[in-house]
Amino acid sequence: MQKLIVMQSLWAMERRQPDGMERTLEQNLEMIVEAGYEGVSTDWRDRARSRRIAEFIKPHGLVAEGQCFPKTVDDLKEALDIATETGIHHLDLQPDVRPRTLYECMPLIEGWTRLAEEVDFPVYIETHRDRMTTDLYFVLNLLDAFPNLKLLGDLSHFLVGREFATPVDETNHGYIHRVLDNCWALHGRVASREQVQIEISFPHHKMWLDLFLGWWEYGMRSWRGRAGTDESLSFVCELGPQPYAISGPDGADLSDRWSDALIMREAVETLWARIAAEG
């Protein structure tokens, strides 16, 4: 049966508050386990740290989304080796290059695709600012050139990058849907036209939360139509620390990101349950 796996980002667990206090890696992992998340998302390029995380979460039945940031084809190899050794749900590839033409992208995507075919876990390319996938229109052109490209969708970057007028028109909805039709995993962050991450617990931000829930619903429905009957869709709650999180005059976050992530998780799980109930 298809299922949804909701993960929590370890990067999002960083406090970065004026008191300077930070939890240990194990304390953060324990919080994630106790809260009932089904996985963690984090940088997977450090072999020792990745082993440490895998050894902690596996006895609790959690899985991992590993992240890597290759600049070349060969840069991907070590992340694949570590992920093969430790075991992960999938690898999130943020292409840390900024080509101006599709021609420059082709050898990279073709090389990464060849390497990905050698491992037994999926490798997805994330949509993200300051990466190959920074611009929505450029990504649409990439999909024209590589129609089977498997993406991991963080839609917040497209909304703030293109600063869609509101209400979002059907043309822009269509562009986002085109991307979602190639997404095999999702990152959860809510943006406005002007800010990449806003506080979803604030009532006046509900319009933006509703916009993203609508996009995520489309993405879930699209994924269910493409995925196998025993596959799982991952959704990462990724409410990042400052400067993603907006701070007040005292230097502290304006909202409790941990609580906001739990609100997001509940909303996404409710959405998935409703879709699944429809059969």
C-alpha cells in the first residue's frame, strides 16, 4: 500500500537564538523520535556523522533523506557510497552549479543519472535557489529536455523567486503542476511572494498555507498515479533557522518553528488521509 512518510529536517532543529544554546545531535534525534516523525533529513556527506545518525534512528524504525551538493559528476560518488553503506530512503541532490544554458546542464544530469542507476535507492534533484534549479522557467526547460527527470520539490523557492501575483493565476498554477508531475518527494516550507519562509501559525498567513496545501495535494495525487503500490512518498518539514526564520528586535524567532512543524505535519497527514480515503 502506498504511504506517506513525514520527516523532520535536522538543519531545522538548529536554534540559532540569542542565548546561544544548541541541543546535541542526539538530543535533536530523540526529540524527532519522541514526536513520532518517521524519518530525518540531513546532509549525508560526512561518513562518520551519517553512520552516527543511522545507528541512532534505525532501531526506532526511522529512515533518512540524505542530502548532497555536487558541483561535478564525480562529486556525487562519495555521497552514493556513504548512502549505500548506511542505507537511506533516498538521496536529495542539490546541484551546486549555476549554468546559464541547458547545454551546460546536459553532461551533469546525464552523468548523475548514470551513477544513480548503480544504487538501489532513488536519487532526486531538488528545486532550490542558487542552484541549477533556481529558476522556475529554467526548470521547465530542463523538463522539456529531460522529461523523466526525477525532482524533489521545494516550491517555496519558486514562489518567492518569481513573486507570483495574487491570487495565483492558472498559468502559474500550471507551471507548478508541471514541476509537481516530476516530483517524487516534497520539502515543506511555506513562502509568501516576498519571503521564503513565513510563520504558518500566524492567522494572517493562512492564505499562503492554503496555497501550498493545494499544491501539495496536487503533488500527492500526481505521485499516487505514478508510483508503485508499495512505494512511499516523503514529505520533509523544513522550517529553517535564521536567516530563513524571521527574527524580531530581540534577535529571537517570531514563532516556535518546532510547533509550526508539528502543525504542518498534521495538516499534511490529514490531507494524505483524505486523498487515500477516496481510493
